[in-house]
Amino acid sequence: MEQEILSLAAEKATDRLREFLQTLGEDDLAKLLRKEAVRGRAAGALLRALFRGSPCSEEAGAHRRLKIYICCIQLVESGDLQKEVASEIIGLLMLEAHAFPGPSLVALAKEFVGAIRKGSLANGKSLELLPIVLAALVTKKESLAYGKDELSGEECKTQLINALCSARWDQQYVIQLTAMFRDVPLTAEEAEVVTQKVLKMLSKLNLQEIPPLVYQLLILSSKGSRKRVLEGIIAFFNELDKQHKEEQSGDELLDLVTVPSGELRHVEGTTILHVVFAIQLDCELGRELLKHLKAGQQGDCAAVCPFGVALLLSATRIQRFREQVFDLLKALVFKSFKDLQLLQGSKFLQNLVPHRPCVSAMILDVVKNRTAFGYHHAFTLGSPELFFQSHRKL
């Protein structure tokens, strides 16, 4: 059977090839594809022949092509194929995706959403195709059926992204799914939805998986969600730090400590390196970091935390932000001292205003305790000394 298909394709006898494929059932095609793909010999040539005989200009051809795509995705996710064969198949599917009519693209995207929702992805290799499908969908200007509605391609893409982000993500594919969205054309609103989903997943991952996910988040932030990404990362590590301190408080709780201090500080340091590197490539990210920490001057205590301070000190590695960072840290220290003086002089304010951490003590604690755990690689050589020297001159 496969020889007949390959022979007709080689002869460029498109009409005869199309007629022959119409005589085959969907199960026959699926079995044929599986056999050739597992063998790994002529899977690519067979796929090209099947696409040649399944033009999207015909309803039957578009339907057959959709079934071929679904079958290939299942094959790639099965784990039965050699890596080279799986990559070749995905590459061919990516090349041909733009030929699909709008309804077929919607149906194919829904297959992905269903697989993610059910957790049926075996290795996530097929996710490389989804950005191409969504990008092709955006180019479709006609009205497309989506549920009970008639939507444009752009609106369908928005609904599909919402469906993806409302689905449960298997922990082992969070990083792959986040990386996938880098290649999806996103509006600012869609980027916000995706960012919120990924930030929620931070607490679901093992500690060692956090830096790779943060790296993908930082790349994703260039689509317009820089502020949300930085706020989420800082808030996550601030909460993690609080939990760690609570676990370590009291000798009777030592057996309950879930994360060793060294491991936590190492993960924090690696994450900070990712953020600083991202700021070097995207200055807007650095400006958003300064804006976020400046909120501490306006009374937002959550914005000023040990991880945030460590991040600021590390940002002094970037020449263009060094003076701004030192000025901000000095302003935070002065405000902290002034607030402390006001509180000490008024019992009324002590009862009214919640306790606020001393920023200078926080900076000293960061420099002392973080560097003790190999955290020093995240700081500029001498940056704490430079800060305190400039502080003493005032």
C-alpha cells in the first residue's frame, strides 16, 4: 500500500493519488503511518505523499489531512519513535499547517487543549506545533464556529488561550508549556492571562525547577507583562523565605524543615542571575524592577524584602542602573530610619501602623547570610561596600 502511494506521488499523478487515498479508511491510514514511523525509514516521504493527495481546497482532503495530523501527534507523543523521526514528522506538520482552512485549525487546536486538560501528553514534543497552529489561525479573517459563537481567527485564538490557561497543567510540562507561549503571538491581555497561570504554577514545582521556569517567564515578559512577572517572582521568593524562617524557628521544628537553607539560597542565586541577564538584554525590565522597589518608599512593605534587596544589589552589575540602585537603596534606608523614629516617639502610631522591617538591617542580613551559601556570585564584586561607602558620605 505504501509503495503505491509513494509511486503515485513520485509520478506527480495527483488525481490518481487522491482517488486512491479516498479508497482507504481512517484506520488503514493510521496503521500505515504507525508502521512506517516506527520503522523510521520512509515516514517523511509517506507524509509528503499523503499531503500531496489531500489538498485542503477539497473538504475530503482537508478532513483526511486533519486526521493525519491527529494521528501524527499521537505517534510523536507515544514515545515509540526515534528522536530523528519524531523531529522530522513535527517539522513537516509545521510546514503544512498554514494550508489548513480555519475550521480545521480550530479543531486541531482543540485537540491540543483536550490533551493538556486530560494530561495525556507523554513527552510534550508535539507542543512545538501548537504556536504554528495558533499563528495560522490569526490570519483567518472569515467567521469561524467556536462553540455556539461565530468568531474571527484572532478571537478564536483568544478563547483557545483562555481554555489552555484554565486547564490543569501537568507539573512535568509546565516549563515546556511556558516555553511554547514564547512563539505564540499574544496581545497584552493574553500575555497577562498566561503570566498569571505560570506564576500560579511556581508553587507547584520542585525547588530545582524554579530557575528554568523563571528563565522562560522572563522571556515571556517581553510580550508586555514585565511588571507582573517581576512582582510575581519577588512575591514568590518572599513567601518562600517567610515559610523557611517559620520552619526553622524553634528546635522542636527542626525535623519539619522541608528545604535546606543552602538549597534555597542556591536556587535564589540562580534565579537572580537569570533576572540580571534578562535586564541586560531588556532595559525595560530593569526600569520595572526599580519602579516596583520604589513602591517601598510609598509604604508598600511587601515590595521591600530580602530577595528584592538581593536582586537590587545584583542589578549593580549593570552600569546604567548602578547609581539608580544605590540612590534607591539609600532612600529606602533613610525612610526606614525616619519611620522608626516616628514610631518610637508615638505609642498611638505603634498601635496603628504594622511593624515594618529595618531596611539597613535587611541589607546587612542579605550580604552576610546569602554570601555564606554561595550567593556571592549574584552580587557585583564590592557592591555592598560601594553602597555603604556612599551612604557614609551623606
